[in-house]
Amino acid sequence: MTETPPISNKTAVAPPARPTRSLLDDPNVLGWGSIVLALLIWELVAWLSGVSALYLPRPSQIVVALITMFGSGGLVVDLAVTLWRIFAGFALALVLGTLLGLWISTSFRTRAVADMFIAALYPLPKVTLIPLLIIWLGTGGPFMLTISFLGAIFPIVINTVLGVSQCDPGLVLAARDLGANRQQIMRRVLLPSAIPSIFAGMRLGLGVSIILVVAAEMVVGKTGLGARLYLAGQILETEQVFAVLIVLAALGIVVTKLQDAVDASLSNWRTD
Amino acid sequence: MGMPAVAIEADDLGLTFAPASAAPTVALETVSCRFEPGRVTALIGPSGCGKSTLLQIVRGFLDPTRGQLRFVEPADGRMAIRPAMSTVWQAFNLFPWLTVVENVAFGLDLAGVPRAERDERAHRAIAAVDLTGFEDRYPRQLSGGMRQRVGLARALVMEPEVLLLDEPFGALDAQTRLVLQEQLARLVETSGTTAILVTHSIEEAILLADTIVVMTARPGRVAARIDVELPRPRSMATTRDPGFAALFDRIYGLLRDEVMRAMVSGGASA
């Protein structure tokens, strides 16, 4: 220790603070700041150019429309209806898709049968099923539930099968060694092993469900965000069109951020 | 533990995998040996001699295609039921999404042991492998040596009548190995459990085993059965015992010939 040269008190001095720099390094500030900036430019350009609000309403007009629609125009109901349609079908797809995926992964015969159906149905654009589903189910709740369900189930099944197939066989042996029966191995080893993969499937599936429900609402809906959007477009209420788009974009942000949060908490599931 | 232990007898045991589309593979030729109750038997031999296969047959995860595996009462030779067994794995095989204590309690949980007893036994097993304070860590947060101590605790907490050790320290560095070998020697001595140790390390076999079964390479047979008379408790100091050196040389001599033969025949068949 005596040979160590005395450390100059330079190291003790904190580096000079650079607040402006650190603010611009914050991704939140950058993200939100750029949105605010874009809106300001939009407002200015729309106002200075004098373009008709029919084509390009100003953000301030859109905000007024948004507040009105939320206050008295029943947009809350439309949002709730759309969310219910998306998540009811999605939840059903999550439960059935995970179970089906586990079954396919652990049964040779089920796999052989399911492989053909998935190969035929997965690449099919699900919007093409809307006419047939309307013939069978009408345009009410069962139709919306089915369309959302169909959007989410394939990515969830496929990712569950993928996740289970990546399970370390050593873990299955270890569980058997500790006395696990077939059902316990499925529930306590294969399912947890597949969780990161299942979650990736949920991400994909939820995206498709949102697209399909809004598209179906645009085609046949009387309520819901898609129906409201289509209607506003028909009567050239451009502020309302933008207002609904903003709600949809906000929904996208909330869903994405929630998924990021769940993703971050899944670190325990990753082997090394 | 505490129960009257049974002996395990392998009688002309063999296993040949015969897939429909490929040439049959002999995983285990013909092995006869006896694992004495309450004693540690080491299986040592060149790679491919079938020692891990034999362990899997004893565990009941593989069925032999020849011969018989018997569990017998040591006193009168009557048939006994399969004793409770737990395995410690070379690759640890810990559940990465469970904490240390959840990993250790996994088997008790499956068996429906009430929570209070489960926790108490898990914490006792964790203390026995010197991991107290690490209960809530995840496996990825532990070193290799610590992970294998969790593996050891997870097997011991089941209070198995037979402990199967499948190259338990094969994935660890030399220093960690030494420490864990001493720790395992102490645990096995105090628990009095029957243990079967598959290993590549002569030193490990001598430190831990009461009996060493040396196996030959293809065909996998028993080449020699050697009793280790060195006093217990054994530790690194035992390796300086002249008896240790003599045993080491004898086993090395047997193995060297076998490894040579395996290399020659392996090269010819590959």
C-alpha cells in the first residue's frame, strides 16, 4: 500500500454537470418532446397556410373534437366496446391457444393433425374470413369475439409449441426424478419454459386482434372505434377522424408499454 | 435414510437401442454388479462404456433389453420394492425461473408436503450445503459450484434411500471440484445413504467411494471391483496417503488400457 502513489484529489471532484446534455439524452424527453414539437409545427403550418379544416384540421381543433366526443359524444362507450371485443377474444385465444399448444407439443398424433390445419389457416389473411363469418354469425357479439379470437390464436399456438420444443430435456428429467407425473411436468416445467415464447406470441396475436376488430367494426359495426371512424369519414368530420385515430394511437402506446413492462419482468425465465 | 436400506443387483444387464431405420447401438453390453446398502459405489470407465446408461436403468428411466435389475433385502435376499432415489446431474438442471429455495422445495411441493414442513426441510438442506443467505437468488445469479450445491440440496431434501450422482462435478473447474468433493464426502458420510457415483475422475472416486467398479470400453463390462479401505473422514489430506497413491496407480493402469482400447476401436468404427 505504501508504494501506491497518492491519489490526487482530482478524482474526488465531481465531473462538471451538463444539464442540457443529460436532458436531451433522456429517451422519454426526446420521445415526448418530438411529438409536442411536431404538433406545434402542424398547428402553425395549418394555421398559416389557411388550408381547409376539411382536409387538415389543426391539432387544437382536433383536441376540441376529442374533448367533445369524450364528454357527450359517447366516445368512452365506443372505446369500451372496442376494448371488450379485442380482449374477450384475445383472452379466449390465450387460454385455448396455450392449452392447444401444450397438447400439440406433447402428443405426436395431435401434432400431425394440427400441423396441416395450421399450415393451411395461419398464412390466410384473417380479414378474408369476415364475409364468411358474417354469413354464419351475423354482425353481433359472437362475430366480433370470433374475429378477435382468430387473430390471436395462431401466433399463440405456434409460439407455445416453439417454446415447449426449446425446453431443456434435462429439466424434464430432473422433474421426473423429483417425482413429477405427466401432468405436473406439463404444468410445472414445459409451461414455465415456454412462457417467454408464449409472451412473444401474445404480442403478435394482440396486434392482429386489434387490427381485425377495428377493421370489422369499420365494415359492419354500429358501435366501436372503427365504426365511429368510418362514420366520421363518411360525413367528412375530419376532426373526428383524427380524434379517433389519436385514441387508437394512444391505445397502441399503452398496449406496447404494458408489454414492455411484462417483458422486463420475464428475465427470471431466461436461462443465463 | 433411517429405513432399512436395500441392495441393488444388476444381473447381466444390457441395453441395445434398435431403431427401425438405423443400425442398433449397444449402450450397455452386459454388466453384473451389486450396490451395497448404505455404501458409496463409484462407476468409473472410459467414455461410452455405458456407466450413465447403467445409472438411468437403476433410476428406472431406461428399461434394459437384457438381464434384470433387482432390489433385495440385504439380510435374507428377499425381493424388495424400488427404493426412493434422487439424482444430481452434471448439467445441474435447475429450474431457471425458480429461486434457490423454490428449486430445493420442488420435489416436496410435488409430493404435497405441507408448506411449513416443506420450508423447514428446504432451509435445512440449503444450510447443509452452506448456501444460507442465497435462498431467494435465481440460478443464473450463482456460480457453477453454488448451482451444483443447490442441485445437491434438491436431491438430499427428498431424503432418498439411494442418491445417484451422474458426473456431478464434471462441469466445474478444478478448484471448485475439490471443495465440493470434500463437502459431498462429508454429506454422504453423515447421511448414511446408498450412493452411486458416475465419474471420470479417479481421485473423486477414491475420495468418495467405498467400492469402485471399473468398467471396460465397448463392450461395457465390469473390469474390476476394488474396495477402498482408506479411513474416513476423507479430505484432500487423504490424497497424500500412500494407500491413495497405490489405489490411484492400480485404477489408472486399468483405465489406461481401456482408454487405449476404446480409442483404437472407436477410431476403427468411426
